[in-house]
Amino acid sequence: MLLMRTFRKGKEKIVAVCDAELIGKVLREGELVLNLEKYASFYQGEEVDDAAVERELLTAT
């Protein structure tokens, strides 16, 4: 299952997408860290399928 959240600021549009099972985890690769525990609220949104994500990403800035 995918979670998607859309943010708008003026004419700009950001689409945040995350696999639901990753929420609450901290991912590390070398010096890179993606903290999906601390920043879960940024990604938690509507449950969507691949087609819905594709539609939104086509209009993201």
C-alpha cells in the first residue's frame, strides 16, 4: 500500500509518496538518513494505487 500527500504553495505542488510499511522506520545508507519515524506526518496521507501516484506526479512542480 502506498501513502500519498500533496502540498501546495502558490503555484507550486509537492507530492510526497511512501510505502506504508516504511512509516516509523529509519533508513540509512552511508551518511544518508531518511527518518520516517520522526517525519512520518509528512508522508502520511491518502492510501492510493500506482495510477493515482502517477497522475499526481505528472502535475507536480
